[in-house]
Amino acid sequence: MLATALVLLALQQPGPLIFDGKTLDGWTPIGGGTWVAKDGMIVGTSAPGQPQGLLLWKDPVKDFHATLKFRINAGDSGFYFRVALTDKDPFCEGFQVEIDTTPETGGIYETAGRGWVNLPDPALHHKSGYKAGQWTDLDVTAVGTHYKVLVNGTLITDIDDAKGRTEGRLALQLHGNMDMDVSFKDVRLQEIQTN
């Protein structure tokens, strides 16, 4: 009961910012592409022929609630969570919330693993009003093996998956070997203590 109350409390309050809007302090680029802090945004770009790129947050997480805004103009990006790092492309393995120009956005994909764990219903994106090239709200919660993803306040993913990792790193993604143009802002993280 106490754990449930703490989770609900955490979800009611926005977490602290983990991007200061001016620098990439606390973040480390890995792999291909370019990441810059510009005009209050994290801007990621890449081109064909480059490997996948990650912008890695400094601290591992267990249970958490994260919110951010993204705008994707081209390519295939994502919000990685609880991933393990590897020494070759794609440089990590584990779950990502898909961020791209299609109704797959908001689904959960397991990199270097099972592939799609939850492919969203395209009708939900109609409800969310999601459109590539526009600023979009993303809300991600992972508690134990339960994962929830909201896009513009619309619940896109709500699953339990016992095969997912319960601890690891957070990262933003630039998919390899394609033109990429994606921006993020207002990145917040609230870690949730459940025991």
C-alpha cells in the first residue's frame, strides 16, 4: 500500500529537470551523429553512413517517471531506458520508447533483443493528435515490470513485461545510417522509491 501511494505521489509531481537548457552537462554522446544544446533544446542530427548515436544520461535508473517534449523532422529516434551499454553499434541493448514520424511513436521496442514488445494501435495516434514536425509531450513510467507511455496525454502503451531489464541507463537516440533531425526540451526525471 505504501509503495502504491509513493508511486501515485511521484506521478502527480513533475520531476526535476535533467537538461539545463544551455549545456549538455550530465550527458555523454556515444557513437555517430551530433548532439548540441541550442536555444533551450537538445538537437540531434545525423546522416547516412554514420552508426547509431546515443546521448547518455549520467546516472542509471530503476523505477522512474520521465517527461519531455520532442520534435522530430526526419528519421527514427527514441527514448532509451534501463539499457545496458555495449561496445559496438548500436551501443546498447534494451527498451526504447519509439519516436519517429509514424504511428509507431509511443510503442516499446527492444534493441538487440526481441524487437517490438508493444506496437501501438494507429487509432490512438489519431486521438493524441500526434504529428511529426510538431512539439509533442512524452510521458514514460517504468515501475517494476509495468510500463506506461503517453503521447500528448493519450495512453499509447500500458503493458507488463517480465523480460525487460529492471535497471540501467537512459539515453536519447539517433538511428544509424539515415538522415536525422530531432530535438528535445523540458527533460524531467523523477526516480520512484517503491521499497
